[in-house]
Amino acid sequence: MAAGPDAYLQGNIRLTLEDPELWKTFCEIGTEMIITKPGRRMFPHCKINLSGLIPCAKYILLVDMVPEDGCRYKWNKEKWEVAGKAEPQPPCRTYLHPESPAPGSHWMKQSIAFLKLKLTNNTLDQHGHIILHSMHRYHPRFHIVQAEDLFSVRWSVFQTFTFPETSFTAVTAYQNTKITKLKIDHNPFAKGFRDEGTSKKRRSNKNPNLEKRSKMSDMLNRDSEEDSPADFCRSSYEGYDADEGDLPKRKEPDGVKEERYSPWAADREHSVRTESPAGADPRDMYNTEQLVPAPASYQPYRFHEYGKSPSPSSSVGSSHSGSGRSSFESRVPDVATVPDHDPSKPRTHEVGPSPCGPQPLPGPQDYTGVLNMTMSQAGKISHHIYSPYGAEQPLGQWSGPGPAQYPPPHHLTADYTTQAVHHGYHHGNVAEWSQYPLFSYSCW
DNA sequence: TCCTCTGACACGTTTGAATAGT
DNA sequence: AACTATTCAAACGTGTCAGAGG
């Protein structure tokens, strides 16, 4: 797949985010994603390109959401402010791409969209949507697992990719009118709300509030013309770092180009990646999280490279090429390996929170998912894998929708889950990985 | 009073079955 | 009879808005 020339070669697998410019546009303002009880799709969508896979080997693609930090936020007069500590994490769920598992050739031949991924704030959700807290910040992680089926995933290599520009704040109603406008402008489903749209009827009925919105919209239009993205960013997040001394520092280093991006992204890069001890565990050689090299502004925040960073020139150069795509390649050998799994090791919190890792989350974490899996360790996992095509399909009913040309996946075992959590992601961000299990739920 | 969340609503897109045409 | 193109309605995905509730 044509990853842009900005993709620097770090390994075999290259993952490219589609529409990075759109993502960045949102990110600069502070992306918000609506979460609803029945579940809401993301916009922009998570859409990626993959290359460097072994054409005949099968892979499984997964997405999950991880908190950016341990804070809750509030929208106060045109900017986000910290509003206290985060609520206990809801059950962590993982979205399995409906076509998984499929050969590398299949994944590489076209873009891979996670269109049906839905976000919800309903902690009792029965549809397998990803559960998030409103007014909290998250970012998606993309996982690529080489595995013949979901059973063999346990022995496979995880490769995880994140894109700084995809971080967002979960909300039940849009807070920033600039985001609303952007969504309306870019989401075809919201065409009816565009100014030039045909829905004058509705808009002409405006109440004072609506009028205010309209004015705001006009202002926004002007803003868009007059303000640089950096200004956008600053206007939304000013004062945000000054609120709580013990909360993650949000201020950008002076003169760093990160100013172009929202503190969401930049902050995460600081807290999660920059200071992580690299390659502390030999297993890291097989399990990595890849921070996608983004435009130059992200460079200082590049995630640890296990002591073998690509030359800055190559990465910087690539990031400037403006290919219109964020991409990243994994350096991890693209082969299935058997993790050095020691079942006697503690399952959770086996390593104390790294001082370099993300802010520890407050309060008791909800490990429902992990517990489900762990308790069923002797056999197949007992929790459900949900399918939008058959809501109540129990685990094991993986007869996939659509691409039935691929053998139906098998079961995930509990052991697999714990491995995924404690081996698949055992690297510098130990606290993060151990707190956010990968496979408490799967769905498609 | 403020903030957050919810559900009904209008409007647009997507999807798939039914029908017509070749 | 088989295939393709078109039509149409239902389902679905959006943001808006008023009101509930803490």
C-alpha cells in the first residue's frame, strides 16, 4: 500500500491513518466524540491502510480506547479545563474488525475502516460497543495480531499503533461549537445542518438560542479565515494547564511546534511516551506500541524505539513530505512467536505504575472484563463476543458477517487475555497496559 | 443556577428489495 | 432466463433542542 513518502521504515508492518489532515483539523480544535446510550459512531472514522504484512498469513485487527490521563474535564467558556479526577474506568472493550481474521493480502488491498465501531456511555451496554466516560479524554489504539484464528492469537505478536491526532474527548453533547461546525461540514450524515443545505425550514424556525448559534457560526467562519490553527488551539485550551498543579502538565515547551496541535495530543505524548523507559523488558522486542511519526511537531514526543531509533533525519524528513497520511512502520519481526509467558507472574499491577507512565487513574478500576476472562481460564472464555449482525451471538459464534470467505474464528481463551495484557503490552507503559485490558469484550 | 444527560425530532445517507429494461 | 440499471422505502446516522435531574 502506498504509504506516503513520509513513512519511515522501521520494520515490516506499516500502518497508515487515512485522512490525517481531517483528524488534525479536529485535533487542533480539540476533537469531541458524542457518546450515547445506544452507541454513536465516531467521526472522523478510524480508517487505516496496512502494508508490510505477509500476504498469506492471517491477521486480526483490533481497536480499543485508552484514557489519555486520569482527569475529568469540563468545558468552561470556550476552553477545556480540568474538573477533577477521572471516574473509575468502565469495562474496557475491544472492537474486533469484522473481517478478522483475514490474510495479509486482504488487509493490504484496500483501506480498512472501523465504520461500525460505536461509542457508548452505557456501562451496561449489551451490544459490545466501546464504553467511555463523558468528559474524559481517550485515544484509539490499533492492534495487529498475526494469528490464524482467535484461538492462536494467544501465541502471536501484538503490534500496536496509536496516532496522536486521533485523541478525543468523549461528550454527550458537543461543547465546542467549532467542533460541531467541523462535523457538520465533513460528515455526510449531517449535511442537513449545513448552512447551504436545504433544511432552511428547520433553521428558519430558530429560537434565540439558535440565532446565537448562527451568529457563532458566522464568527467561526470568520475565525476559520483569520485564525491560525494554533490560535484555535490556544483559544480552546488556554488556562487548562494552570488549573491543577498535580495534574499532568499541559503546557507545551516553548517554541515547540506542538503548539499547532491541541494539548490533547501533545500532553499525551509527554506523559505516555517521552519518558518511558525503553525496552525494559526483552519481551518488548515482540510487543510494541508504535507512535506514528507525525508531522515535525510530534517529533519530540516519539515513543521509545527500543534503543534503535531511526535516524532523526529520516523521520523528520519523512514527516515533512506532506503525503497526506500519517503512517508508521513496525520494526517488530512480522512473525508469530511464543511469548515468554510465565503464568506464575502476577496478573495485574505486576509492576508498579511507572513514574514515567500516564497518570494513575483514581479510584478502583473496573476489571470486569479481565475477571470474566480470568475466571474462565480453564476453557473457552465465557464472555460474549458481540456482533451487530447477530446481537446475542455467544462467544464462538464467529461466523463472520460479510466476508465469510474466511474461516470463522475460534475462541479466545482467558489466558490469552492475560497474556495480551501483561505480555503483549509489556513495555514502558506498564501502568497503562495493565489497567486497560485488551480483550474484555470483542465485537464487530 | 449551572452542568450534564436524555430522548424526540427533522433531515440526510445508506442499503437492499422490487421492478423495469436489455 | 440471466444480468444490469433504476426506483423506492425502510433503516440508520446526524445535530438540534427542550427539558429533566443532580
